[in-house]
Amino acid sequence: EEQDSLSVTEWMKKQNVPDRVNDEVFIAMSKALNFCDPDELSMTVVLTALNRFLQERHGSKMAFLDGPPNERLCQPMVDYVEARGGQVLMNQRIKEFSLAEDNKSVQKLVLTDGTEVEGDAYISTVPVDILKLLLPDPWKGMQYFQSFDSLEGIPVINIHIWFDKKLSTVDHLLFSRSPLLSVYADMSTTCKGYADDKSMLELVFAPAKEWIGRSDQDIIDVTMEELEKLFPDEIRAAEAQQEGPSKYAKIKKYHVVKTPRSVYKAVAGTGDIRPTQKTPIDNFFLAGCFTKQKYLASMEGALFSGKLAAEQVTLAHQRKTIAAKEREIINN
Ligand SMILES: Cc1cc2nc3c(=O)[nH]c(=O)nc-3n(C[C@H](O)[C@H](O)[C@H](O)COP(=O)(O)OP(=O)(O)OC[C@H]3O[C@@H](n4cnc5c(N)ncnc54)[C@H](O)[C@@H]3O)c2cc1C
């Protein structure tokens, strides 16, 4: 944490690490970890990642889902919840955390269609930028919630391109040092569910601040110029979107997904300001990758924060800080 005041580039300079190490390793690593360049990223993030890689047996392991996330990740979780008597409401958004009269606990959730949901304890997992919009007025002056002001999602673009040929690639996630591209993979090779004799690249485009407002076509054009450098014998940007036969790969279709506020931005000097899962509100807890946990802004971090939040709910139940009437319901 003490290294947080320095960006990755500043830290490398201080340690007399040659510039080429920054260019060859840390541009790719910074963009993969937080969608920004090493001159912005807090050194704490890189040290945390390296620490996990070195200390945990499978810390540096990378893996792909074997099919679409909806089927292979989300549906099994829904099945798990439903098999235990739970209910998952789809296409429903929370409009308001409605408070009890004393403003000290949540009484119910109000959804955008007007439905009301009551619970014993409430765990919010909405991203931090949405949570800031949902905060009830009486909470806004509390120090715990005020610290959210400095947490802000970073813009990023995700691109899917289907080609008419198989590109030469490897069965792994690849880290690019391109000024615009970050990690990418040929899903037709890495992911069993998308196996094909024609390539489908999924790419992270970052840093995206200057590009998030541009048209999809502009983004694809500049992406193809970068891909030409990565696949010099297989891609010609000028030919990729033209009609007619070519020895180079052509785009069959593409999809550009813009996320103006994705995971929280960990810039140097902001410190670890992530909130704990326990909040000053007795029956309201937080989870999500932006909350305090030992992994960075990642799926592992999000999952782990959920476990920490569940632990806090259990502790609150044991300490009887969840209302007595509601405890009875839990016990039953
Ligand atoms: C382009 C991109 C690539 C990434 N690649 C990787 C990777 O390779 N590996 C990795 O580990 N991580 C990766 N990440 C990071 C990872 O996606 C996040 O860290 C993780 O999804 C965070 O999970 P979360 O549950 O905290 O938040 P989210 O996944 O953002 O989930 C928040 C949920 O809240 C819902 N929501 C929003 N508003 C409301 C509302 N009003 N009411 C109810 N629900 C609401 C949203 O619909 C969403 O489902 C990537 C992120 C991006 C953007």
C-alpha cells in the first residue's frame, strides 16, 4: 500500500529499471489489470497482482469458460439458488433502497416496475457508479459513503470480430503492447463452445477514454490497423472490409460493446479507498469487485467479496444486529 503514491512508470524509474521493461512488460500488464497505461496506474495494483501470482499455487493460471457466459456461468448459479428455494428476478432493476422511519436500516427494495421486495438483510452488488446514484439522501453525509466519491469506473471497449479465415494463433489469452489494444484471444481456439475453423477474436480496447464516444466503424477501422501489425501475413486493414476475394482475412461481422464506466480506476495516489462489505447500516451490506478484498477488480475479486459479505451477514445475525423479528424468520 505504501507504494500507492507512485505510478508504475514512476516506480520503475525510481528502481532504475530500464525503460524497455516498462515498454515490453508493464504496458501490457497495466492495461490488462486496469485498462490504463503504466504512467497512470498505481504501483500497488501491479505489486498486488505479482504477489498473488507468486504466493498462490494457481495465482497466475488463466482459463476460459467453455461456452457463452449466460449458459455456462450465470444459469448454473441461478439453478443453484433456485434449488435451495431462492428466486432470481431477471430484467428487474432496483430503483430505491427504501429506509425504515429512523433511516437506520433498509425496510424494502423498490424495483423500477414498482414491485417491492422485503428481506432480512440486503446485499448490494451493483457497480459503484450505480450505487452512488441509488444512495438514499440520509446516507450521503456519512463518512463511509462519502469515500465512494473518489471511486469511479474506467471506460473500456470490448470488440468481437468474426473472420472468414482461421488466423494463426495460440490456445491462450494474449497480452498486447499495442497503444490501443489490451488482452485478446481467438475464441474459436480457446473456447470449446465457439470452436470453429474460422477465427473469432475477442479484444479489449484500452485505454478507451478518447475512443468511447467515437463510432463503431471508427473503432473497427483503427482496431484493424493494430491487428495488421499483430498478424502482418494474414490481415490487411485496407482489404478486411472490402468485397471480393483476397488472400487476407476479411471481417464477416463485428460487435462493439462500449462500457463508459467499468471497473473502478486505481490511479496512483488515491490509496486503497475501497469500502468494506460491512456498512454503517445494520442490515445493508456491499459486495462487488470494487469493495475491499484481496484480489483486484476481477471476477475472482467479485466472487470473493460475495463470500466476505455473506460472512458479515452471518456475524450480524450472531451479534443480533439484524432486527429480532427478522431473525425469527431466518431461524425458521
Ligand atoms: C471488457 C472487460 C473485460 C474484462 N475481463 C476480465 C477478465 O478477463 N477476467 C476477470 O477476472 N475480470 C475481467 N473483467 C472485470 C470483471 O468483469 C469485473 O471485475 C466483474 O464483472 C465485477 O463483478 P461485479 O459483480 O462486482 O460487478 P458487475 O459484473 O458489473 O455486476 C453488477 C451487476 O449489477 C447489475 N445492476 C446495475 N444496476 C442495477 C440496478 N439498478 N438494479 C439491479 N441490478 C443492477 C448489472 O446489470 C450487473 O449485472 C473485465 C471487465 C471488462 C469491462
